Amino acid sequence: MAQHPAKLALAWAHSARFFTTAAQLHQLPVHELPEVAFVGRSNAGKSTAINTLAQQRQLAYASKTPGRTQHINLFHLGPKTAPDQIWADLPGYGYAAVDRTAKLRWQEVMADYLARRRNLCAVVQMVDSRHGFTELDTQLLGFVAPRIRNGEVKLLVLLTKADKLNRKEQAESLRQVQTVLADLATDEADIGVALFSSLNKTGVGDAAELLQSWALSAEQAQALAEQAAALAEAAAAAAAAQDLGQA
């Protein structure tokens, strides 16, 4: 009997494992995998949502002091020998207690990442369903808006903590966010919005399915892995030859 697509997608998401971390854009590795960025205000439930999707308790680190996690953390997904996607966990934004200089520095880093990261294929933005889009949420979207409008980068807005709202409030939250997102809509744009709850698992399976649909096929991932291995082998051979020449 065939497995339900959501179960298959969640099994894929469970493969998420730490890859690397970077404090500056130039420290991020160059690779050919599709990269999905997770963004959200401090306390919007971003780390919890990532951990829920991956079904891991501490994959994404949530600082006890909101706004203090100031690195871009990358995670591989898919087979260990041939990963097919990367998740990029960007720092939370908008926490009042963070030093203004640090805020401005990270605003610049995130703006550059969203506007220029070559293999960014999608953004998953966490928005607290109780508060809807704030000015800072809209400002962050502005950094990547041109790429969303032309279809280069997909957008999924997850309305977190949806379990704290009744059905009428959930419908109103969806309506408010859809009104904001209408400004980004074009024939090329790929934009989605969904209710999400880490507590009662609302929207978790659907989000995992969508994320997996953005991954490379098994054949593409294997070809990339083989190419990377060949390049590494060639580099090692060249280094060995250089060492012999200097001996």
C-alpha cells in the first residue's frame, strides 16, 4: 500500500541535519542545492516550527534571550550521500532589547541574503497568527519582493500558533495576510499562506509536502554529489602533485 504523501514528506523532513553556520554572507558555502530560507520575528515561533517540521527537538536553536541568535544556520536534507535541499535558518528580527547597531547590521545581512543569494529558491516566513503582518514583517518581505514577483523565489507564509485562535479569528488572520500578499501577486509569483500549529500539528504535513516539492530529484541530487566528489578528488590530486613538485 502506498504511503500518504504527507508521511513521506515528513520522513524526508526528518532527515534534516546541521551543515554549517555563518556570521557573515561571505562565510556561507557555495553550492548548487536549492536553499529555503526560514525567517520570522523574534517569538513568532520560527525555531519551534523548524523543529516540528523536522520532528527533532533541538535542530534549530531558540535562544533563551530572543534576538540573540545572530548566525545563519544551514541544514542539509535528503540522503546523507546526496542531499537534495538546504534549509537556512535566519536570525529572528524585531526584538526591542537588541542593541541598535546589531539590529542594523543584521538587517543589512538579511537584506543582502534575500536579495542576492544565488540559489535561494524559496522563503518560509513565520508570522504570529494572533498579530498578523507587522511593519517589520512587511519590511523584510520588501527585501525579496522583486524576486518573488518575477517567480525566481517562492514564498510560503505560515501563520504560527494557530491553535490559540478560534475558527473566526483564524479566518480573519488569513484574510489580513492575504490582503498584504496581494501586493506581490503576479502571473509568475508562487505565493502560499497557511495556518500552522506546532502544538496540534495543523498545517505541518502540508508544509512538509510543499518543502519537499522544492527539493532536487534523486537523480539530480546524485549527479551533484558525484560532481562534487570528482572535484574534490581532482583538487586533492592537484595538491598532491604540487607537494611532489616542491619536494
